Amino acid sequence: MGSMFRSEEVALVQLFLPTSAAYTCVSQLGELGLVEFRDLNASVSAFQRRFVGDVRRCEELEKTFTFLQEEVRRAGLVLPPPEGRLLAPPPRDLLRIQEETDRLAQELRDVRGNQQSLRVQLHQLRLHSAVLGQGHRLQSAAAPADGLLERTPLLQPPAGPHQDLRVNFVAGAVEPAKAAALERLLWRACRGFLIASFRETEQPLEDPVTGEPATWMTFLISYWGEQIGQKIRKITDCFHCHVFPFVEQEEGRLGVLQQLQQQSHELQEVLGETERFLSQVLGRVQRLLPPWQVQTHKMKAVYLVLNQCSVSATHKCLIAEGWCAASDLPALQQALRDGSSEAGVSAVVHRIPCRDMPPTLIRTNRFTASFQGIVDAYGVGRYQEVNPAPYTIITFPFLFAVMFGDVGHGLLMFLFALAMVLAEDRPAVKAARNEIWRTFFTGRYLLLLMGLFSVYTGFIYNECFSRATTIFPSGWSVAAMATQSGWSDTFLAEHPLLTLDPAVSGVFLGPYPFGIDPVWSLAVNHLSFLNSFKMKMSVILGVTHMTFGVVLGVFNHVHFGQWHRLLLETLPELTFLLGLFGYLVFLVIYKWLCVSVTSAATAPSILIHFINMFLFSRSPTNKDLFPAQEVVQSTLVVLALATVPVLLLGTPLFLYWQHRRRSPRPAGRQPDDKVGILDSSDASVAGWGSDEEKVGCPGDREEAEFVLSEVLMHQAIHTIEFCLGCISNTASYLRLWALSLAHAQLSEVLWAMVMRVGLRMGRELGVAAVVLVPVFAAFAVLTVAILLVMEGLSAFLHALRLHWVEFQNKFYLGSGYKLSPFTFAGEED
């Protein structure tokens, strides 16, 4: 719990790593995740560092791995996760991995190239066969109907001077989208001196590149003259047509078709063997690539860390610096001892002083991680600053439940979170990648407590799906009222609304044992009663929450040795807050406890008293709650106003006096620089602002220049923010009242417009079971969608704001940075 209350002690360590064992030591530290290394070569270019060549080799390997991974995905395969825990390989294994990877990649490129070439050839053969088949059918269709042989020429040779011209043919295939444009261009360019026939292939052919089935348009063009033929060939080339030789004689075409079919069969066999060999290569890639990826990533990470180290003057060791938790120093020493055991020279580690603020380390587990995440989303705490997360575990679900109080809704949320908690170790649940599911799963323990607290506040509000439950007997007696008031049948007929007077003996038997009496759900002034109750409850919770935040600031002042802030800041803040709004809470509780049933009608108004308190006036019609109330109120206002100048000028004047006292030094005396930063005064802090959390490791420090104007300006901002914030933040807690009423009214509206209508309809029709099924389904869907999801998200965001703005700003700066140790955990994932 100590590490949860504030961050752990973090030390700056210096490591002396023998050159021969530096790689092994850093690899060992990466497995443990203990040290956050600092870059000692920040002024050195990345291309001039010692191990830049090794990093480049790893990057080249990663490029090859990317190619192999894409090839595996292209084949529709999935890379399995690596088995077992893989350590970073020795540097000598990098060459072996690189050679085997290059050989696999080259083999895969060759096989893919051969496969692609074979597919293109097979596609050409099939297109050629389709073209010849179309030409054969067109010849048959072009024969005269009088029974002439198919050997008869398609066109009779013209008579006259061109009777010796021979008819030529161009056959091929074109994409269907280009067929119409090709036909028009051929007709216009050749001026009609041709006969062209286009026909779509009967069966789609597999595209050699994409593998998708695609249809083609085959064409057969007959023409006269060499010039026309040249034009046709140029046009078909421009349209990227596949042109094939065409045999005029039927016997020749049949022979060519047989040869094409035989070649296609042979190519299919060769292609099948190629694909089988390709699957074998991909199988080897599937088996070898995952462990190689993990090992190469680890190796690259080690070399990147080694690039941050400086080289000793003798070039026999590397010097590294980093942050490490003080509790992990024994484990760090043991890891270095194990890593350098084979080198014959042990690695050395020791703590060194520092001026910089150390990083923040707060260890979490499954339960506390989501609550710490809420705090870190506002800002990571500064080193050893009080951590709000342990208190957020209780306050956040409770404030959420105040706005979301309903037994039924809270129970549904609790069961949903409980199911996630019970299934958290299942591999399928952990492997889910849906972003919305991951968000809910990460905050499963937060949802669990939110649901549990909502059930608790639901019992207090006595609401379950907006319906009141009678767990204990009611504290109100209608029979006693009817007996003593003499209600007759005529009176009951004339008065549809009846009033229960608690002053009548026997009517009010006592308070309900737990929560709100269920009889209030039948009253017409139910909403007015809840308004008064929840509004006062919100103010009480808000002032208590803010006071607790101010009190937590005391632990910061005590821890950092700034005792003057207890007197000059914390005490005025508590006096201002409790003198005004703490007194308001006192009035509410005092009136609850001291005003009896008989005097309730003439009870004074707290609101008027609170207004008169600031006006230093008195209302004749509003009597005092207790003797000397006016004197107490005036004293509290004067005391609260008197704390404002103390809060504004106290700390700056004290720091100025402290600075003036330290400035004059006797002649010949050297400044004492042995003061640890943990004991640093606020004069050195003034350069940061007046934040007392400028702390670090013990060591030398430079005197910060004290500027009184800056300290006064910062303190003025803090004073104005706190004083005005007490007013605005108290009003901000009224959102607890508003959201709670909104949730209750939405539940009531949903019940009245859905379930109540369905229950009445079922009673009238006599088929209640049939009618209630869709009605209950609609009620369940709307409950989950509106009341659980939308209202739950709204209450969550408002609770988040109350913690960030109203609570944490009283003591929490959140301007630190996390300890990010060098670890291989991300590489293995």
C-alpha cells in the first residue's frame, strides 16, 4: 500500500559494462525490465554511434521479414505466435539468421516468379484456344445455306483489278470494357474495308495476376491489303489486345487446338508442382519467421540501448546511466552479475546523485490498474507526490452510484463486470481485438465496483427499475390518520388526495430502517421531497470531498519538509472552506437533527440564513436555529475573509525573507552545496512556480534565482483559483442531484410508457403472456441502450470531472512522467 499512496523511491544508477559482456547484460535487463536508460550521447548523430551498423543490419532483416510476412498473408495463411520464451540471440547468430532469411526470401521470389510466369503462359494458351474456337464457329455460321462445303472461302475474290488480293485474318482477345471503342476505331480508321466479329468467351478465365475470374471479348477481323493490316495491328497494340495467329483451314485449326490443349495440360501439371513447392517454402516461413522476428526485435532493442552508452577512456567498458527503483537494486546487481559471468569481469552498478526530478513509479495490478489509469489520464503524478488512486477506488464508484442509483440497473452492470472478471484468464477473451470490448474489459473491476455501489445507493433511494420495494414495514400509518381524522366515505369521495400529518399521534411511527420509505413513491410530492434530500446530500458530499482533498495536501507538505505551508496555505484554505461551506453543511445536519415534527412547519430557511450571513443582516421572519447564530455567522465570514490576504501574501513573503537571510555570506566562506534536493527550500522551487514537488535524488544543486514578482503572481493565481473554486466547485457537486433525478425520471418514463402499457394491454386482451414478450423485449433493449449505456456514460464522465477538477486540483499537480524501463515485453507481444 505504501507504493500506492505515493510513488516508490527511484534512484539514478551508473552501470559499468565490460565491452565483451555489454550485450548480454543489457539483454538480461531487457528480460527483467528494471532500468530506464538515459541517452548519454544526445549530442551525437544517430549515424555516428558505435553500434549503428548492427542496427542497420537488424532493420534490413526487418524489411525482409515484412516481405516474407506479406507473402504468407497473400497465400491466405496466418503466422502462429512464437512458442515459449525466446531470449535475444548472441550477436554471432545475426549472420546466420540473415543468411537463412535471404535464402528463404530469394527462394520465395524465384518460386513466385515461376508461378506467375506459368500462370501467364497458361492464360495465353486458354485465350488462344478460345479465339480459335470462336473462329471455327464463325466459319461454320458464315457458310451458305445451300449446303456448300466449309472449305468454301468466306468472301468471294473480287473481280477487276484487285482480283489477285488475298483475304487476311487477325484474331485475338480484348478486355470487354475496350471492345466497343476498338470496334468503332477499326471501322473509322479502315473506312469499312474489313469484317470484324466480337464475341464474349463462354467461360471466365482466371486472371494471372489477381487470380479472380474475368471474361474476355474475342474478335476475328478479315481484311484486304497490307496497309489495312498494318493499321489493324497498330490499333490492337494500342488497346493492349492479345493477338494470336489464325489458321484459315479447319484441319489446321483443329490441330492447333489439340496442341494448345496438350500444352495447357502440361503447364497445369508443372504449375501444380510449383504451387506444392511454394506451399512447402511458405510452411518453412511460417515455422521460422515468428521466432526470428522476436529475436531480431530484441537484438535491435539491445543495440539501440548500447548506442545510448558512452565509452570509457580505455575502451574496455561501456558506461550507462538509468533510473531504477531502489527496491529493485539487488535484482539489478544480480542480473549484471549473471550477464557478465562468462566475460571474467563483473559489471558494476552504483547510485549517483542527480539534479533532475526522477520519474514516477507506481506499481499496479489487475484491480488497481483501471483506477490508476483514471488518475494518469489527468496527469502523471510528480515524484513521491500523494497518489489519489487509492482513494479513487472508493470515491469514484460511489459518486458514480449517487448519480446512477438503482438496484436493477446496478445489478445488471455488476453481473456484466463479474462475467468479465471470471473469464479474464481465457485465451479467447485476451485475444479479442475489438476496441470497444477492450475498453470495457480493461475497466472490468471499475465497472464491478460501480455496479456494486449503484446497488447500494439504489437501496438507499429505494428504486429498482424505478419501482419502490417494501423490504421493511413503512414508518407511516394510514389507518391511524383515518381513525383520528374521521375520514368518511363522503370525505374520501370529495378528496382524491389525502394528507398524512406526522404531528398526529400514531401516523409517523419512526424513520425507515434503511433508505427512503416506500410510501413516498405513492405521494404526489415525491419529487419535491427527493429534490430537497438529494440537493442537500450533494452539498454535504461535495464539501466533504473537497475538504479531504485539502487534507491530503498536508501529506505533501510534511513529506517534502515544507512546514511553513501548513500554516500559510493549508490552515487558511481549511478555514475559508469550512468557515463558509462547512458551516452550511453544519446547518443542514443541525436542522435535520434538531427540528422536530411538530415544529417543522415553522422551521427557519437555511438558504435565507446563508444569504444573510454574507450580508451581515437578519430577517425578522426567519428565526435563528440556535442561540447566538448571528454572532457565529459574522465571525466565520470575517475569519474567512481574513484568511485571503494570508493565503495571498504569506508564502511569498516567507520565501522572500528566507532568500534574504541566505543571500549574505561571510567573506571567504564557500557556499554549502551539500543540501539534498529532497530538502530544497521553496526559493529554488520558485523557478518552477511555487510547486513544492520539485524534488529529486540527493546531490548537488544550483541556487535558483528568486524573483518575488513571479512568486507573487503564481500565489495570486492560486489564491483566486482556490477562493472562487470553493464556490464554483460546491455548485458543481450539485450535478450529483441533477443526474440522480434525471436517471430516476428516465427510468420512470420508460416504465410508464412501455411496461405499464404492456401490462394493461395484456389484462384487457387476456393474452398477457403473448403481449408481454415483445413489450419486455423492448423494455430490456431500451433499458440497456438508454439507461445503462447512455446514462452510465454520462454519469461516468461527470464523476470523472468531479475527481479531476473539484478533488485532485486541491493537492495534485500531475506534471510528472512515468518510469518507462527498458523491457522486451512489447517485443514478445
